[in-house]
Amino acid sequence: MVNMDDKVDIDHMGALMSLPPAPVVLVGVGDEEKNIITVGMFNVFSVRPPIIGIAVTTSRQSYKFLEENDEFTINIPGKELLEHVITCGEKSGADTDKFKLTGLTPVKGKRTKAPRIAECLMNIELKKLRSFEVGDHTWYLGEIKHTDITSDYDRSKALLYWDGEYWTAGERPIKERE
Ligand SMILES: Cc1cc2nc3c(=O)[nH]c(=O)nc-3n(C[C@H](O)[C@H](O)[C@H](O)COP(=O)(O)O)c2cc1C
């Protein structure tokens, strides 16, 4: 049985890093000129209508794309894309074409112009509804317009991120923090 007397104080960053692992997604932004950004700050905001949000900070090249375009995609990578997820989370579209660098394939959306990533397990197309700043990030909320998913999709294979470690719900962790 857990009780308050057994607990110790922890600093704020420690508190954030102690939260359970969350999905890590590849966000496709832009239209003719396009980019990919790895995002861990991801949340479902509404079920009906289906609204998902991602948080991106102003220093990212993708921030400019999200400000200038009304559509974006959220793509769910499987663990075989781990190295590309890391690359898209380290390199900036300001100086690299991440589609060329990784070999990931951009496919224009069915209902939006934003790039989907063919190699991901699931591709969600969103229309931007609103954005707002919270502390050091801007949240972009989008309504789902269309989703493609692999016919044998297994959500336990989707990548999770936890304080420098990558997990799947089935195997923990698949990459240790460096
Ligand atoms: C696992 C992981 C999660 C990340 N989550 C976010 C996030 O939620 N928001 C954000 O702005 N940057 C996040 N980043 C950092 C960006 O992906 C990174 O700065 C990227 O190089 C920005 O690319 P861009 O300049 O082309 O937009 C994350 C990086 C990694 C590796």
C-alpha cells in the first residue's frame, strides 16, 4: 500500500522525467517544401470530434512550417524506424532535407497537402484548428481528416520515449539512454 509518509521530494524536471513513457511520433509538415520533426509532446485533446495536439518550440524549423501551413500529419513509427526517429529529432530541416537524408518517402495526403511518411505504421492527416503558447512550446491542435493504417497494425509495436530511452509497450527498453 502506497502512502504519503513513504514519499520523498523530487525536483520539477525529475517529476516530468518520472512520468510513464509516451508515444514518439514523426510529424510531417509543409507542402511542396516539406520537413519531418520527431515529437514526444503529443496528446489527444478531444474524441468527438477527434482532435490531437503536438507541441513544438519556436527554435525548430518545423515551427515555421506549422505557422505557415494549415495542415500537418502525425505518423506512427515502428521500432525498425528508430534510427530515423533519432535523426529527425537531431538534425534540422534548416540545413538538411530529412526526407533525402533518411530515405523516408513523402506521400501527399488524401485529404490534406501535408506529407505522410510511407514507412510509418499509421498516417494521420490533420487540419490545424488552433494553436497556443504554453511556457516554452506552442501547441498545435488539429482535427483528424483521414487516417491510413497497416492492415496488421499492432499498437504494442509503436515507439514510446522515456527520458532518453526508447521503448515499445511489448519490449522495454529497446534502446538505453546514452
Ligand atoms: C525523442 C524526441 C522527442 C522530441 N520531442 C520534441 C517535441 O515534442 N517538441 C519539439 O519542439 N522538439 C522535440 N524534439 C526535438 C526536435 O525533434 C529536434 O530539435 C529537431 O531537430 C527539430 O527539427 P527541425 O528544426 O527540422 O524542425 C524531440 C527530439 C527527440 C529525439
